[in-house]
Amino acid sequence: MKKLILTLIAALGFVAGAHAAEEAIPWDKAPNRTTDLAALQNGAKLFVNYCLNCHSAAFMRYNRLQDLGITEQQIKDNLLFATDKVGETMKANIDPRQAKEWFGGIPPDLTLVARSRAGHGGSGADYLYTYLRTFYRDETKATGWNNLAFPSVAMPHVLWELQGERRPIFDKVESHGHEVEVFKGWEQITPGTMTPVQYDQAVGDLVSYMQWMAEPAQNTRVRVGVWVLLFLVMAVVFVWRLNAAYWKDVK
């Protein structure tokens, strides 16, 4: 329980920092593909290849990916980089001391971040979907990157080769007697290996996987819940009719 609480705190630290980060831009609605096995498999591949280099998922074991239709052999051949046992948990490749030196702290565990980051702007998935799509070049930052959803974030844009390099376009408008900048769109500096549509699709798959990872049993829970509610409705009707039949001759 202590480890779970610490992980939740760390996950919050992944995106915490200031209310300004939440107010920076509205969160986009993330697609929900937690029942799409192909999307979840692609999201798992992206997570292992791009996120697991720095971030761990200490409450997720590799062999749990078999729930997504990935065989044990496929896991061994394509997804095991930090260990040689499918029963091991997903541990980051990075050395904690190097991480602290490079980023100012150890990158937090991401097992529960899709659940922990919900806020007034939307769900945790909405935040992650917006965050991973709003990195931009900023030479004033140590990493060379910044983010509209989390200004001055220490994390670099690990997916930049897929998305390419962009800069935000702002318009200056008057608000309450002050001139403020309002985000209007993007200027593409260099293209990535994916088109904008393909990149959004990939990020949607990645975020859906992170949603699934935060609660692998959620789809089963929902299905069971629906059947339980249907059973209760039928039971209520049956009991109501039984009660009426029992008391019909009682004056």
C-alpha cells in the first residue's frame, strides 16, 4: 500500500508544477480505444520503445500484455529490452543518478498516471493526449523543448522524430486592460516521419494503452457491471410480480 501511495504521488509529480500548466490551453478530448486490441498493441509498442527508456511502470508485468493478444514469444522478441523475463515488471532503462543529473529528478512511474491526472480540464487521458501533442522547439530551455500544456516541463520531446519540429503561433489580444498572448496554431519547422493525422492516431493509441495499463480489468469490470444491473432489473420485476401474486387474495 505504501508503494502504491508513493507511485500515485510520483505520477502526480509527472504533470504537477503550477496551476498555470492546467490553464495554459484547453485539453483536447482523447479517443478511447481501450477495447481496440490493435490500438492497444500499437500503444504498448510505443510505450516500450519511447517511454520506458526513462519512465518505469512498476505495477505492470510484461506477461500481462498477453491480455492484449500478444503472445509470450512476441513479447520476448519485440518488447523485452530491460529484462529477459516476461514475468518481470516494466522497469526503466535509465540510471536514476543520471536521470537526476539530466532532468533534475527521477522520472516518475507511469503505471497510474492516466488515472491520477484527471482535473477540471478533463480526464487524465485528455491531459496526456494534449500534453504529448503540444511540444514545441524552445532554445531557451535546457532540453531545447517546451510544452503548451505544461510550460517549462523538464521532459524533452521523445516523440519528436515522429511529429517533427514545430513552433506555436500566438496572437496578442487585449484582456482586462492588458495585452496577452493567445495560442492560434502551429508552424511546422521540419516534418516528422508521420503526418499530423498519423501522429495524432499514434498518440491516441499510446494514451489508450496507458489508460488500459492503469486498470487492466476496467473493460471486464464494465461488462460485469452491465450484466449485474440487467440481472437486478430482472430480479426486481420478478420480485414485484411475485409480491403481487402473493398478496392478491389478501384483503
